[in-house]
Amino acid sequence: MRTVYVNGDYVPEDQARVSVFDRGFLMADGVYEVTSVLDGKLVDFAGHAARLERSLGELDMASPVTMEDLLEIHRELVRVNGIDEGMVYLQITRGAPADRDFAFPDPAVTPSTLVLFTQSKPGLADNPAARKGMKVISVPDIRWGRRDIKTVQLLYPSMGKMMAKKAGVDDAWMVEDGVVTEGTSNNAYIVKGNTIVTRHLGHEILAGITRAAVLRFAREAQMVVEERAFSVDEAKGADEAFITSATTFVMPVVEIDGVALGGGVPGKVARRLREIYIEESRKAAV
Ligand code: PMP
């Protein structure tokens, strides 16, 4: 049985409890991070910790423990659960006040709730899905206006995944004002020649930790990177496409709304960036 972390304690998963009054449960008033594990080590923990602090700050929340403590908790969970490849999920909510109330509780009276757990995912790096590539459909982006904050409010992304599933494909790219924002749980990219195009940062998308690393590696490999919006039509005419996220790394996209890209097989830029990303992540993991 898995060991999970809840508010200072390491407990068997079937004994892990939070209150029914927790604002994460009642109001999706919480933030999260997912850090992947390769060779039993954490990939880009510093990046995830920095984004967590930013998410908390934007919502006037504080972490109940320091980032150094969080690193130790991550490591301890990876160790006790024997994770070689997989991920660590972390969630901080605004805690459980005595009564349900829209107003934020006083943090001095209501401490935030901190939960972490691991998921083992053997084959994360050597993923057969990366050799096949994935298919996506486009769906309207009707999420709220602060997608740069990594909140646990994930209903619409879940609905997007279900729309994809119903359409017989793997994921959905969300479209707003005629341009692609991002995937349901990942950042979206197209490639034309030697140029990689991905949506510029702003309130409209989450600043992916994998995105930052992959763009850095792409520039180091002399590829041209354009951070700007692109339409679904432009994507359909691209040479290749891919997504990035902490748990999928770089994953080729081979079809958009039924239109095959690059002959329906993963493109060379996506494959190369995946290799570089995994290699560099293994080296830098802590
Ligand atoms: N956008 C959204 C909406 C996401 O949910 C995620 C994954 N959490 C990402 C982008 C990718 O972020 P990261 O590379 O930090 O996993």
C-alpha cells in the first residue's frame, strides 16, 4: 500500500483524510504541482517549486512548509514508495474553516491543507505512445481567465479529455478568439521548417515547466522559436506538432481535427527534442 503525506504525517493511503469542509473540496480553492520522477529522482523540482510559490502568491495563500521541506517530503515519498519512474502530486488548499463561506478564512485560524502522493508509471521515458504520436481535436476554450495559476479547478479540462475520447482521439487543443491556447493538460506547439511556434505566456495559458526547458534546449540546438499565437488552420498546415508536460515530456502530435501532419508519423523535431529533454532531465534530476 502507498504511503501518502497529509499535513505533516506519512500515512497509509487508506488512512489519509481531509475535512469535508476543506475549501479544496467545496470550492476548488487550491493549487497543485506534478513533478515527474526519472531513475528515482525529481525532474526540475526547482521549477515546480517556483511556480507553486507564484500560484500561491496570486491567490494570497502561503505554503505551510518551506520549499526545502517540500523537497525533502517529495524525496521521502519517492523513497518509501520505491518510485523509479512516475510522479509526485502535491496539493495545497486554503484549509478547512468551521463553516462554508465565500470569504477567505483568516490563515492564522485556518491553516492550509498540504497533501502529497506518488504515482508509479513505469515506461514514462520509453513510452510507446511517443513512437506512435497522438491525435487531437480542437474544442472551444471556456476556462476562467487566470489559467496561469495552477488551480485544482480542472472540470473543463476533464470535459475536454472526454470530448477527445468520444471522438476517438487522445486529447483536445483548446481554441479561444480563433487561436490555440494549449492542450487540456499540456502546452501545444507546431513546427514549420526549422521554426517552432508556441503560444506566448500570459493569463491565457499555464507556463509549463517542461515548456521552459524544451524552449531552452531548442534554442541551444539552433532551432528558431516563435512565442506567438497560432490558429488551428495554421496547425493543420504545419510540418509537425507536439505537446509538452511534466509527465509526457515531449509527445508528438500526428493529427489535428482529422488532418494528418507529416504523413501521420512523429516528426523529427519532436523526436529530437524528446531525446534531448529526457537526457538532460536525467542528468539534472535531484
Ligand atoms: N497547461 C496545462 C493546462 C496543464 O495542466 C499542464 C500540466 N500541468 C501544462 C500546461 C504543462 O505544464 P508542465 O510542463 O509544468 O507540466
